[in-house]
Amino acid sequence: DAGVIQSPRHEVTEMGQEVTLRCKPISGHNSLFWYRQTMMRGLELLIYFNNNVPIDDSGMPEDRFSAKMPNASFSTLKIQPSEPRDSAVYFCASSLLGGLGTDTQYFGPGTRLTVL
Amino acid sequence: AQSVTQLGSHVSVSEGALVLLRCNYSSSVPPYLFWYVQYPNQGLQLLLKYTSAATLVKGINGFEAEFKKSETSFHLTKPSAHMSDAAEYYCAVSDRGSTLGRLYFGRGTQLTVWP
């Protein structure tokens, strides 16, 4: 299996621009998670989906952030407009639910976002 | 909500020395517990997890962790550190019986291994 695929791996943009991060989960997995990692705040859960339905988006920092999962094999995280404080590494993870809490999350390699 | 505390944001050991990374959870009902490792410029990967009655769990790369209910702890150990163990280590918990798959991560511990 190819694992969780994220694109782009690096993104540099200017403040005010729209940024779209992409994720392809492991085939057959039915749960998808978006995380943000910074030195100051560590690893933060932004939003997660079960069977393409958003379950909890309370971690999304503000309305500038939005996420979609149009089908089981693709998800996007969009920031519009972007700000320098959004600079971070964004991870996508997927899991196959059914273990009642024992399920392993598999992480992608991350997208390093720099907003100038 | 679940809470995980990792004592020590940075741990330094010499090569060949014992590695001990600490993790405590706050739930009154023992959760399931996980350790993940993150190597530089990579995503997190599972090291080991506790999901059964066996309180001593063995993982990859010689690591193991022991679940102690009385201490609400799940500390990670390795008898002899290698240079390749230098990484960020995260403890995480999930809710027993949950169908959502959510994990609650600690702040992480950066392990440095000196030659």
C-alpha cells in the first residue's frame, strides 16, 4: 500500500492568498483526520471525518479554515485568506474503524506551509 | 475529554543508556494507550499500543511500555539507546468503546542520543 498521500509537500505563499492542501487516505480506511503541528502548540487536531462526514470541527481555528471530503479517497483543507500565523506542518491521517478505540492512525508525510 | 501528560519535553541520553519517556493519563476509566514516534521531516508512526489485558507491551525497534493502572501511567522504555532513536515521541489515548477513532495526543518528548 502507498500509505497516506499528501500534496504538496511544501507550500510557500503570501499573506492573503488561498491555500489548498490535499490528502488521499489509505484505500479502505473510513476515518480521516487533519492535524496541525507547530513548535508553540504541538500537535493539534483540526477536524475529522467518519465515512466522509465531518464529525468534529471544533479544532478548526477560525472561519478562514475549511475542510471537505467529497469521497472516500480524497480530502482537502483550505485556508482563505492565509496569514503568517498559519505557517505550520499539516498532517493528514487515516484509520480503519472497527476496533472500538484500538484503531491505529496512519499519518501522511505532512505539508510544510510557509505564509510570508 | 481525555488528557495526556508527558513529563519532560526534552530527554537526553548517551548511546547505550536506558531510555525512559514518561506518560500519564487522566481518565478514570483506563483508556487505550499508544506511543507514536516522529523522525525528522516525517509523519508520526505507531511504535506500540496497549489494548488488552497484557500490561507489558512490546513494540518496534526494541521499545516497550508498561501500563500501570494504579499510577495511571504508560511509560516507554528501551534498555539501550541507539543514535537512530533520536526523534520526537508522542503518547496518545483513545476512549474505550469509541467508534470515532479519535486520539488525544500529549505534547511530545524530544529524545536526543549522544554518542
